[in-house]
Amino acid sequence: MKTFEASITGLTHDGRGVTHIDGKAVFVSGVLPGEQALLSIRRRHRNYDEADVVELLVRSPHRVEPRCRHYGQCGGCSLQHLDAEAQIAAKQSVLEENFARIGKVSPESWLPPLTDEPWGYRRKGRLSVRNVVKKGRVLVGFREEDNPRFVADIEQCEIVHPALGPKIGLLAQLISGMDAAGDIAQIEFAAGDDTMALVFRHLQPLSAADQAALIAFGQQHNFAIYLQPGGISSVHPLWPEQPRLAFRIASADAAISDVELEFLPLDFVQVNAGMNQRMMERTMALLDPQPTDRVLDLFCGLGNFTLPIARRVAEVMGVEGEHGLVERAAQNAARNGIANASFQVANLFEDQRAASWAQQSWDKLLLDPPRAGADKVLEYLPRKGTRRIVYVSCHPGSLARDAGILVQRHGFRLVTAGVMDMFPHTAHVESIALFERD
């Protein structure tokens, strides 16, 4: 085995270390910037190579012992070996670099990073299921770090909600004993404040015995059990007959302490409940909603931001592309007694400038787009009357690009920005930015 010594100079977007050999980038899992390691090439590609660590020669002062015993095999989180302070600093650096390189902008000031409990935070996700005949059992977990085609053999997960995280091995045992052991492809999980829901995607109809086993498992562990025999519309509860998933947005600020959102298990909700609460408080502080304001909330989903904003303003409208989410957002508004929030269905990646909401004047604008960002919307919004925009982002590159559009094309200032650690122990960068114009 041929080895070589290298210095690690940075981290990739997925948390792997970066070095260069003869001018070619080499990506290495489990190493940190400033470390020196003895490496061996595992896989060669045209533009980069991948290497394994043979021996760690110089350790970073920020290296810590990973808490999870499955670290290194499971690809669920890649930065457990980096201390919390350095994790958030790395994410801040990524955001700064994207603003400078892509948007050609820089905020007038930086917000302090938002952080919350780094363990047991994940209330929503998808577990893969694989019946491995050679091992004589079923594996349930996330994909392997080095080979995403395979399911990591795990018993527990330290970042998944504590109602489920310690019981992943029990799920594997359950499915191993079912007639449909080879026909269950995945399990989606979603936690409300009081209920953890599991959605079993099965490729063939389940026997009566299998359904009884799932019901018994749900009763024993207090899980709501759903089945998904086909597409998303096929999801239905098995036990109990009418489960209820909901979460409350609570705050010391009485104006936003009385909002509860019901949702279905495959609906989009923010993965990290604690950070969602902290993000809500920061968003309110930046948006500064006033009693006379009219606010437009784009990519509104279930009304996560729309309904708390409605408590503070004259009128708010939420726009979202998924019909089901809009329907449930309106139901949530009615359930909370909120009459000044309305919702529209619109594909915001298509030209909507002819829509009535796009032609109106809004005092403030909230953007919370998916990874692709909001550049299509920014071709025709904001209109002249909009003076303040808060942009919540799950991808620093698209935020930086859109920041450049708002500053250079629409005359806004990038007043402040900062990272929010929605996904601790991963390289995922969530951020928020405030734009204003005179």
C-alpha cells in the first residue's frame, strides 16, 4: 500500500478534510484543518481523489472524541470529531466566503451564531431499511459514510429525537421478524411535541400478522404507526386511528407564545425544534413587525413564520407551492383564531408576476426558500414599497447569489447576517440575513 504524508488545509461542504497532492484535490474523511496525516488513496476520479487515514501524525487542538459509537461508519453526521465552537466557526467561515465569492457583498455587521442543544435534536428524517440475507437480519439506519449504497449497521443514534434515537436497533429486530422483512424500503419519522410518528414504506401488501406486530410495537413504545404502500398520497394511519402531530411555538414574548401548528408526518417542518424556536425569535427581531405592516411570507410551508407574524401585524400573506401545505396552513390559522393571515398556492420557481399578491405593495418580505434559493422571485420582487427583507437560508451559495441580486439590482443594503446551527455535527449551513433600503 502506497502512502504519503499530507497537511489538511480545509473542509469540504460535506465535512471531509481537503489536501492537495501534485495540484490535485484529495478528500479525506475524519480529518481536520491543521492536521497532518499519513494517507493512502482509496478511489481516484478525474478531478479529485479520495483517501483514507493510515495514521494521524499531528492532531488539531479542536479534535474531540466522537460521542456516537457508530461515528465513521454512519453518514448521518460527519463532524462529531470537531468541537462545537470550531464547528460553528467553520460554518461562519463558509457563509463569509460565499458572500464574498458569489454575491460580491459583505454584511455591515455579523450576528452572533445561534446554537441550541446539539444532541437528540432531529425530530424528522428518513431511515433506510435493508434486508441483508448474508447477515441473516435487517439493517435500519442512515447510509454509510464511505459507501452511500449501503445502510449503516447501527443500534442507536445520538442526534435523533430521544423518543426514537435509542430504539433504532429495536426497529431492525421488529422488521427482521416480519413476513415483509424484504419489502420495507424505508421508515420516515416525525415528532410533534407529544407524538413520534413512524411511516413504514412497504413495497408489497402487509399480512395481518405484520400489521399486528407494527401495532403492538407502536403501543409498546408510544409511536404512532403509519403505512405507505405507494406514493405520498397513500400514507395512512394504522394505529391509532386518528393520531395527532403538532408543535407549539412558545416564547417569553407573549405575542408569539400562542401558536400551535398541526402537520402530517411527511410534511416539511424544521428538523430542529429548539433551533426553530430560537430562529423564530431572531426572525421577529430582524423583521420588526409593526401593527400597521403588511407582510408577504414566501415559501411559507405550514405557516411556521406566517402565523407568529400575524400576531403582530395588520395583514400577512403566505405563498407556497405545495397544495397540501397551504391547506394545512389555512387550517392552522383558523385553529389558532388568526383571521389576518391568508394563503396562496403558487410555484415560486415559475414567473408569478401576474398574480395579485405579486402586484401588491408589501411593507416587509420574508423569504425561506429551499436550497435553490429565491432568484426567480427576485426577478419581479420586491416592489417599490418594500423596505425590509429577512431571508432565512438553508444553502449559503444561493443566499449569497440572491444577496448580490438584492444589493446590486434592487438597491438594498445587507445590514446583518449570521449562521444558525440547525444541524449540529454536520457540515450543513443554515443562516439568516437582513436587507434594508432607504
